[in-house]
Amino acid sequence: MKDDFINYTEKEPPNPKSASNGYDSPAFQHDEKPEHNDQLQKNKKTKKNEKSREKMVGILKLFGYADWLDIILMIIGLIAAVANGTGLPLIIVVTGELTNRFVTNGQAVNMSSAVMNRSSTCPAIPGLDIEAEMTMFAYYYVGIGFAVMILSTIQVWTFLTSAARQTARIRQKFFFAILHQEMAWLDTSQIGTLNTRLTDDINTIHEGIGDKFCIFVQFFATFLTGIVIGFVYGWKLTLVILSVSPVLAAAAAVGSFFLASFTTKELTAYATAGAVAEEILTAIKTVVAFNGQMKALAK
């Protein structure tokens, strides 16, 4: 017994590093080695950055909550938007033809040897009936205007209806996801920011997939139709105008980039401000009791 006790005491004491490495749980190892904690924090930061980058979605993913009825409505709206986009170039063509007829009528009157009377009626010129032609152009204007009115109503109504249906589903999914989060996630997130996200962010999505999208399609159709008509009626002038179009496109791209960045900052600021305002208003008696009005205003 004494020999066993002496042999046991003569043994080297166990190394705490080796003892901690013997455990399967990595918590003991991280306590003994603080450099591992730094690596874990760096990994967490990189994961957070990756998650923040993955939040950006494409245009088509915005319509991920659309059902078959929404798809039908959007297809009808796109067709109406494209047809509506051709209205402005057609009006320009009709206006150009109207101006040409006025010029032709003036040349015919100057070349005619007949004496023009001072009555309100147009002079009778062989082979040219200006009143009938102006009536025809008036019918063209009325027809194009009526068609544009009907098509614009259809495109806006279909996209607004589809956007309202999709954003309602997004609100339900978002609220369902919040309710099924763990308690630790709710502790790290402010309740006021969730409420602001539920309203402002989804309203921004509604604007993006609503009438603004169909208006963009309408203007793009107007651009393409104008280029085609320009090459048909005057290709030289069209080439001169197209030489400046890259500069206009670059300016529009820069403007859209800054608009997107400012919109993201605005939504984040409104979410934080909404959370602070909601917390202060819900505990307004406590704020007044401890004389914290100035601190609340500073926030």
C-alpha cells in the first residue's frame, strides 16, 4: 500500500492542456486557447457577411410567391404594357404625317393661280381635300388615345392586383417565420424593427412588383418602337441619336445604383427609429416618471 501511494505521488501531475484536449466538447479547448475564440469570432463574422450578401435576390425571385392566377394577370398586364408603349411613337408618326399634309397643302396653294377668298372655308384644290384629311387624323388621335387609356388601365389594374395578392402571402410567411423562431433569436432582434420590416419592407416589394414594373416594361417598349420607327423614317438621324444613348444609359445606371443604396439605408434607419419610438411610447409612463424625455428625444 505504501509503495503504491509513493508511486502514485511520484507520477507527474496531469497537464491541463492535454486534459482539456482529451474532452470531446470543444468548449474546454476554447477556454484554454483564446486564439481559437478569435478564429470562431472571425468565422461568425464571415458567416454573417455571407448571409447579408445572400439577402439580395433577383427580379424573378420577387415573383416566387405568385400562383397561377397571378401569373395570368401579369402576362395580360405585360401584353397591355407593351401595346401601351407603342402608343407614343404612333402619335409621333401621326403628328409627322399631319405636318407633312399641312406643308403639302401650303405648297399647293402657293403654286395655284386661283385667287383665295377670305372665307373660313378651305380653298378647293384639285386632288387635295384638307378637311377630309384633318378629320381622318382626328379619328387617328381619338382611336390611339382611347386605346392607350384602356391599355393603361388594364396593365395597372392587373399588376396592382397581382402585387397585392403576393405581398399578402409574403406577410403571412414572414409572420409565420417570426412566430416559429427560437427565443434566442427574439432576444437579439428588436420587436419594433420586426413590425417596421413587416410594413415598410413589404410595401417596398409591393411597389417594385406592382405598377412600377409594368411602367418600366411600357417605357422599354416605347424605346424599342421608337428606334424601329426612327430607322424606317430616317436612319441617319437615328444613328446620330443612338451615338448619345450609351451616355444616357450610364447616367441612368448610376442613378439607379444610388437610389437602391439610399433606399436600403432609408429602410434600415426607419426600422431602427420605429423600434425606438415603439419602445418609448409603450413605456411612456416609465419615461416620464424617471424624467427621461430628453434621452428619449436624443435617441
